[in-house]
Amino acid sequence: MFEILKKVCESKLPKGLLREIIVVDDGSIDKSALIINGAILKLNTHSLKLFKHKKNQGKGAAVRTGLRQARGDIILIQDADLEYDPNDYTRLLDPILSNKANVVYGTRLKNYPLRLYGKKTTPLITHYLGNKFLTFVTNIFYGNKVTDMETCYKIFRKEVIRNIKIYADKFDFEPEITAKILKKGYKIYEVPIRVHPRGYDEGKKITWKDGFIALWTLIKYRFID
């Protein structure tokens, strides 16, 4: 936890941007809260704010809490692991700051090849194929051309989601917010990112069951709001 907070705090931002870091502790029973509070002191930063759930609710619930607390004009979603690299922030923010886009997704599947195996024992090929299928369904249902719908890195101006109600508590957050952004008429601009895939032994939690829920979410929000 400390390592990712340190990277986020020390990451370079485009000139003129102020940093607001919102951390949501989703009902952890380990020492996450102590680590975060220690990081605030050790990194000597006042831009980091901690919000804590009394019990574990899931990724979607944690992100929704973060979105409610965000005060900035531009929001960037970062997972609390080392799979995604904060050194990509500048490139991810550039299309929004240059008015090329209001919504940017960091894609793991464009230009930077996703490492599927290597030392990993987890069959990450299933995640790759599942993501490709769900992204294909997204493009068919919502008339967009994205390559990585399930990416963690989603960046947008706050005005984009001001009138969007998100209900997801779990991993169905990704398809729900994507579906609703596209239904509002926004186009998603993609920027290639670096990625360090994790296995289940390193804390990865998403399973094939989440894939079916994501598919149902895409179908559901195609017809309702």
C-alpha cells in the first residue's frame, strides 16, 4: 500500500494541475488504515485524504465513495495495487487538457502487448479473452470503438458524470460507467499504458462469475438507465 501511495504522490502532473488523492479503505481488517495515515506523515502531503467503509462492499462501492468526495475538475481512477503505473498520468491527462477528449481510458491492449504468462501461474489468458469479448459487446451495443473496457485507468472531467447515477458495488462498476458514459454521447479516447499483470496469489480477485455479471450489466444498461 505504501509503495503505490508513494508512486502516486511522486508522479509528475502537467503544469498547473493541483493534486488531490482520495483513498477509500473498503472495510479492510488488516493495517491498511494505519499504513495510509503513516504515509500521510512520512510523505509530508496534505493532498491525501482517507475515507473508510465500516465493512467491505466491493470495488464499485469504493470508487463511488471516491467520486462523491472528489473536488477536482478532472478525475483519475487508480487501483491500490502496482498493476498500473502512475508514471503514465501525464500521457493520460494530455488529451483532456488539450481538449481532444472529455473521457480517456488507458488501454493495456493497444501498442503495449499484454504479458499473459511469464512467471505467473494464474491463467491470465482467461482474463484477456474475457476482456476482449466484453469490449466487443460494448462496441456492438454502444457504437464505440474501444480496445479495453475493463481497464482501471478511467479519466474524465467531473461534468461527465455529474448527472450519471452509478449503482454498482462490485466489479460491474467498469461496464456500468462505460455504458452510461457512452449513452450520454461521449466518445472514449484511448491512451496506451504499461501494465504489470497480477495473479490470484498476488491478490487478484476477479473471476469468471464477474464476467457473466459484466455481460448482464452491458445488456441491462443498453435498454434502461
